[in-house]
Amino acid sequence: MSSGAGKRIAVLGAGPMGLAVAYQLAKDGYNPVVFEADDRIGGMTAAFDFDGLSIERYYHFHCTSDIAFLQMLGELGLSSKMHWVETKMGYFYQGRVQPWGNPFALLRFKGLGMIAKFRYGLHAFLSTKRNDWRPLDKLEATSWIKRWVGKEAYEVLWRKLFDLKFYDYAEGLSAAWIWSRVRRIGRSRYNLFREKLGYLEGGSETLLRAMRAAIEAHGGEFRLGAPVTRVVLSEGRVQGLESKGEFHAFDTVVSTVPLPFVPRVIPDLPADVLQKFRDIRNIAVVCVIAKLRKPVSRNFWLNTNDPGMDIPGVVEYSNLRPLKDTVVYVPFYLPGEHPTYQDPDEVFLAKVRSYLKKINPDLTDEDFIAMRASRYRYAQPICDPGYLDKLPPVALPIAGLFVADTSYYYPEDRGISESIGFGRNMAKMAEGAGDA
């Protein structure tokens, strides 16, 4: 594309959204330069060496509805590396692991009355059939769920999930946002009784490497370990950016870094725009990954409701992607300002050892091969009712400046597919504005 040849475009952040922006720009004839503070690409999908296994720091899975992700695999020649697996869900409640996730499991669930089961099942079923989220946009989630499922089902099946992920924010979330999470899993089924999820051979690293190679093959560049300290604005337009003490001239900057960083990196935005970014709240995560000699359960996803556990669930990743050893992710979601977030890693590792042995009493300390805790301060936006209306526009009132993160595809939950789809559209916005 001739219009792109002389135009300098910077992309901030090399997570899936930033990579998608750069991929689309490079595909369309531009030469994007990607700046990433980390020493590797991927953001929350980045891999690390875990006791000889290259694996993501934070778990990811794929659903049959992940259209943008599957399209990207096709373009990169990776479709054959995608595998679909029938997975199981469970619920650890009243000291036992119970089957979960289908009508038979709901009917047999111990600890819930029949009317509560019916109301819960009806709500889940209708949520998977709903397509229009806007009527739910202004509703508060816990009130919406209680009206449908009743107090009993809410207390047993929902309260812990809200309280142990959102804490003080639990009763201020958008019903549309929670509904989208229910629908995504509900639609990843062969039928009412069988769930199907997907994994990519080699994990997300397979996708990341291929996207990077495609970007570089089309003239894009990567600057890793290069945090952007300031986007320079003047006379109502982008002039460039500063990184590692140097100024780099750019006509366009597309930022995909977490929104709380924006006021620090782009401090010269109009005051009202800066305030909108400052008002955005996020949940942090401490995610423990454990490698064990034996399985914890047969489930990929295990919800937990136990008075002695401060986690909403356990993800037994090796029940989705075949691995030599059992690999389990245990996320602790909590506000970044919560005192517990400051606890040393060993506190979280000790909790996980205790929790997994409680879930499966056959486990011993000798079954734990390796453990690691990773932290991410801005892991999950707090999406309150009417959330999208409170965000600044992607195309900010500065020529050549575009800003978004995972918040912007509300009400969808953060995910690789959603990031890819949004990032590619963001690139088109940047191209169109520049070529107009």
C-alpha cells in the first residue's frame, strides 16, 4: 500500500492486541515499530521456562466461537495445530468434588434444593441463547442473578465466585459483562451434556512466534525491553515518543498497554480525557502454577466453594493440553491495593499446596515437582454498568493517537480471540484516519 510506505507508526505493547495491530498494519503495507517493556512478546500470554517446560504464566483456552483467533491461525498456516478436546467441569463443595457443567450434574448436585437447581439451570440456558447484551448493560450483576436463580442458588454457586474475584467491587459489576462469560462457556459444547474446548500445540507461544515472524517479514520491527516513558504531543497531534532516554519520531501511535498506564505515558492529554483513564479500576492477580506427579482431578475447570479457601477455582490445564506431568493453575484475584497482594510468593505457594491436598487427599508434598507464582497488577478491568459509555473513544482528540486495551471489547471477557479481532480493527482505524 503506497500510502503506508512513508508513514511512521508505533505500537505500544506486544500482547495479543498489540501484535494484531502490528500484523494488520504490516499486512496492509505499513512498517510498524512495536515497543514492549518486557523482554519478550505476549503480555499475559507470554511463556516462561517452568522446570524444563515452556508454558504460559497465565492459563488460556479456546472456544469454538473464537472466530478471530481461528481466522488468524488459518492465515498463518497453523490451523492443523489446533485441537479440540472434550473437557469436564467440577465443583468442590462441602468437602467433595462434584461433577458440574451439564443438566445431569446439576440435578445430582449435593447441597442445593430442586427449585434452586431449576432456576439456576434455566438462567444458564437462557443466557447461552441471548444475543443482545444491551438490555443488561445498565443492570448490576448480582441483583440480576439473584432475581433469576434465587437466594439459595446464589449463595451456593455464585457468591464465592464474586467475592473471591472482585472483593469490594463484587456488587458493582455489569450484568452484561457477567452474562458474556456465562454464554462463552455455554456455547462451547457439543450439546447440553458435553463441553468442548481447544488448545494449540505448543501453547500460545506457537501463535506469538508466527505473528512476530509475519510482522517482521513484512517490514515491521520489535523493540523489546523498551518501555515507552512518554508519548510526545504538540499542536494537537502526535510527534513521537520517548523510550530509554531517546526520542523517536512517529506520525501515529497506537497504544494497547493497560489503561491505568496511559496518564503516566501520555500526560499531555486533555484533562477530562486523563480523568476518564484515571477512573478506570482493575483487579490484580497472583497466579500460581504447579507441576505434580499425579492428577488433582479429572476436570479442566474446578469451581471451589470452601470456607478454608480464598480462591474461586482451579484450572487443571493438563486435562486440556496433554503434558508429561500434571500442570495446575490456581489464580488469586484481588484488588492491587489489598494487603494480601503484598504477601510474599511463598504464602501463595503454601496455600496452593494445602488447597490441592484438600481437594485430593491422596496428594502428598512429594507429589509437587515445581511451583511458581506470577503477578500482574492490571489483570482484569472492573466493568460496572454502562462501562463502555465511560471510556474515552479509541481515536483520541489528538491527530494520530489511538488508545485501547482489553476493556474496549466489553462486554466480552478478556481473551486472545477478542484481542486479535479488536486489534485488527484498531489498525484499520489508524490507517483510515491517516489516509483520509
